[in-house]
Amino acid sequence: MDFRRRSTTVAAALLLLLLNLIRGSFCFYLPGVAPEDFLKGDELKVKVNKLTSTKTQLPYSYYSIPYCPPKKIVDSAENLGEVLRGDRIENSPYVFKMREPQMCNVVCRIVLDAKTAKEFKEKIDDEYRVNMILDNLPLVVPIRRIDQESPTIYQLGFHVGLKGQYSGTKDEKYFIHNHLAFTVKYHKDLQTDSARIVGFEVRPFSVKHEYEGKWNDKVRLTTCDPHAKHTVVNSNSPQEVAENKEIIFTYDVEFQESDVKWASRWDAYLLMNDDQIHWFSIVNSLMIVLFLSGMVAMIMLRTLYRDISKYNELETQEEAQEETGWKLVHGDVFRPPSNSDLLCVYVGTGVQFFGMLLVTMIFAILGFLSPSNRGGLMTAMLLLWVFMGLFAGYASARLYKMFKGSDWKKTAFRTAVMFPGIVSAIFFILNALIWGQKSSGAVPFGTMFALIILWFGISLPLVYVGSYVGFKKAAIEDPVKTNKIPRQIPEQAWYMNPIFSILIGGILPFGAVFIELFFILTSIWLNQFYYIFGFLFLVFCILVVTCAEITIVLCYFQLCSEDYLWWWRSYLTSGSSALYLFLYATFYFFTKLEITKLVSGILYFGYMLIASYAFFVLTGTIGFYACFWFTRLIYSSVKID
């Protein structure tokens, strides 16, 4: 009895830990979440998030450099996705009063020593940005375009500082942004006199503050008048970062009434891409892919119809022996392939991926995965991956039984462990590198433990349940019988060489997604929001159709050449698009990113290797099932004695 109680207690503790790590994951999913109303004079607390840089891709916590801390630093509760993204949300000394402007508020004064000066200089060199949050809105810097008719674009966060020449000297110096001019935009309710925050902007300045006498909490700055409507910023005297330099951090806050309603407050934040999205170019490329796919499908249907009609009209066995083509390999086409167990594992994993992506995009299209929920998309994908293990086990077991397999438990275990194990090994190495850089992006032990619980506590049992159900069902029967002795495969033409045809097969699926891939990579590596899920779903559907059709076409040519080894080739044909994805990621690295550090480069290629591997499993499974359906269809449509 004691043992049972202890087991129950341990299980409850593990469940509580898991719930604490993923709590808040769905709190902002529903579009109808109630906004917060503020009355005049209500306290507004600004929170600080990680420091980010597109040059290093290594996030750091806000207080990793000597910024002004509050009396007590309090960490906010974060969901699983936020932790994996490297978010570290904490309180700050920046506190506003609703609709009460403040000018020249002194936050703190610090004197730099050699260590702190070096820390600031390193962050300025790497172009780190400071991220803050007010009422769940990220802080942005408005940037006016030269063309006044174009809308204002926004930069997420402000730079720690800048460097350049000053006072005619040739030496480059470092300057810190120590004065922040905040603008809080609000939408007022005329009936209740309450207001809702709809915008949070800042203009950073570097100001060398001066004061009379010795420093104390009540000293008056001569460079800044708290009673003025606007702080006078002397840009000719910026604050240098150097040893023994005194830095005084100050801020203003201005409130502006806005016509933007609370429900639309994220619209401006979602237009942060500096380059206009070339909709015509994207749609044009997709239409070309659709046109080519439609033409190929039409040709295939007409050719197949003619083949089947011709084969069924043959009256004598002598006439059948004179024929060549895909009918001659009917006795070998469903012969189990080599490494059939591994194929079952990869197909099951692909089904798991397909289900996860499909459900995620449907929820995103319906508005349940808003960008306002930081980490929500990643959390949803992780949880859906875990629960889709049920379908992975079912798919692998059904195929395994068709191949006359008997040890379904071994296949189920490999399905549950193989792909996550490879990804976990790469992720562990990358996480060790991030931890070595003392970055907040390093996943803590508690989160790693939660991921292991999700994997072995939920995903693994679900895979076994799915495998059990799939293996108990009757085996899939082949439409034709398989000969005992394998048929010899004739010599193939050069263009039917497996490597050549596989590489050719991956071009069209990659062509369907590469334009959209640019925006996805930009959102991930350049800290921008990705929000056009409707268009992504369209691209995903086109990818599925393209993978299926190109695999069917090449499979048909292969069978016509009397080569019946189609199982693995059908998987690799569309799966080879992952190779082009990785090559494109390499091209993107050298043309769009400014990463110079070795660790950052390893992180980029490590994560893109994981993404390419996942893309291989997904597209390979789509191609395999399309070819599987196609071969069963054509061989069940002809009369075979």
C-alpha cells in the first residue's frame, strides 16, 4: 500500500511539473480573450524580455548586462514554447501611470568598470536589441519611410547602443542608448472613461547627462527638465561607453489617444517586414506548379487508360508474353523491400508529422494561434506531435503486417524512438554549445525533463497503443500474387538511374515551397512575425499534390522499365526535396544573414539540418502513400491469370 501511495505521489508531482511548464500555452488562443481596461492613474508595469541579435542568434537575459534592476527581480511564468525560444520575461523599474505623462524620470546611475564596459561593448558590437513588453504588446521602434505615402514600419526592440566616430577623431567609440522616450497609445471608451493599450513605441537616445553638485536621488539634471513637455535631447553630446564612465538612465513616457481598436492592435506589428511581400510573384509561381502538375496528371490518366484497355483486350498468353511494360512485373511489384522494418518506421513517423502540421495549420487559420501568444505555436506543435504518436504507431504496424512481420513491438519502439532520438542528439549538442555561451537560449534541466516525460510518458505509450490496434486488424491484401523467385531487372536507361531520378523528383516539390520558405526563414532568423497561415496552408496543399504526382509519374516510368523496386525509391523521390531545402538554407545563410561567429553558424546549420530531416520524412511519406495507392490501383484494374 505504501508503495502504491508513493507511486501515485510521484506521478502526481511529475504531472504537476509538466502542467506548470506548459501552463499558459492556450490562454491567448481564443480570439475572444477579454482585454484589460485601465483607468486614469492606474499603474502600468513594463516587463523586459531577452536581448536578441540577428548576428549571433544567441539570446541573453535582460539583466545579463548591468541595466538598472528593480528592488527584486521576479521571473514571469512561461510556457514550454517560450522557454524553448529563449524568452526570459522579468519585471523592470519602468513603471507608468495611465494617461499621466512623465518627463525625465531617472531610473538609476551606474559607473562602469572594465568588466561592465566590455559587456556593453560586446553587445553593441553584435547589434543586440532590448525587448520590452507592456500589456502583452512588444516594444517597437517606428521607422519612417522616405516615401511618406508608405506606412510606417516597425523594428522589434531597440539597439543597446551604437558605435562610430565622434568629435573629429578617427577612432571608433561606443555609445549607449540610456534615454528612452516611450509612447503608449490607447483607445478610449467614452462611456466608462477607461482605456485599452493599443501601441507601445520608443525612440532611444544616447545622452550624456549632467547635474550640479554631488549625485544623490534628488539631484536635478541640467540636461533634462522634468517639467517640460518634451525632453530636450542633446545629440551632440552622446553617452560614451568606457571604463570609469558615469551613465545615468532616464526615460519619458507620452500617452497618445488612437483610433485603433484593441482587436486590431496587432495589425501594425504584423507589417514589420521591411521588404514588401511580392504577392504576384508568389501566386505566379504557385500557378505554374499547379499547371505543370495538372498537365502531368492528365497525361498520366490518358496513358494509363490506354495501357489498361490494351492489356485487358489481350486474348492469348502468347500475346501477353510479347508485351512489355508494367504488367510484366506484376509477380514482383509487391515483393517486400529490403529493410522493410526501417521503411515502416519512417512511414509511421511521416504520418505523425503530417497530422501534426495539418492540425496546427487548421487551428492557426481559425485564429487559435495568435502571434500575441509567445511560444504558443511551438507548444501546440510539440503537444500535437506527442498525441499524433497514436497514428504513427497505427500506420507503421499496418504496413509492417502487410510485409508479413511478426514482432510489432520492436517496430513500435523504433517508431517512437528513432526520429526523436536523432533530433534529441543533435539538439543536445547544440544546447551544450548555447549553454557554453551562457545564453538564455539554453534549455534548462526542468524543461528537458518535461520533454522526456512527454516523449516516454505520453508519446511512447500512444505509439504502442496505435501499433497494437493496427496490428490486430486484418493484413492489407495485395491485388496480385507475388512469385517465389524474383524476376531479373533488365538494364536501365541512364535517365532511369535511381540516383538521377530521385534527385530530379525533389525539384518540383521544393519549387512549390521555396518562395514561402524565404518568409519562414526570415521570421525565424531575423526576429519577425509570421502570420499568413492561410497562404501557408495553400502552399502545404500544393506541396502534398506535387509530391504525390511527381512520385506517381516517376514510379510509372520505373515500372514501365520493368524495375519493380519501387518501395524505397517512391519514398526517396519526393523526400529528396529536403536536400534542396538544405542547400537553399545554405544559400540564405551566405546571402541574407550576417552571422560571423562559429558557434552561431553551427547553431544555424544544426537547426536547419533538423528542419530538413523533418521535411524529408514528411515529403517522403506523402510520396510513398501516393505511389502505394497508385500501384494497387493499376494492378487491380487489369486481368491477370
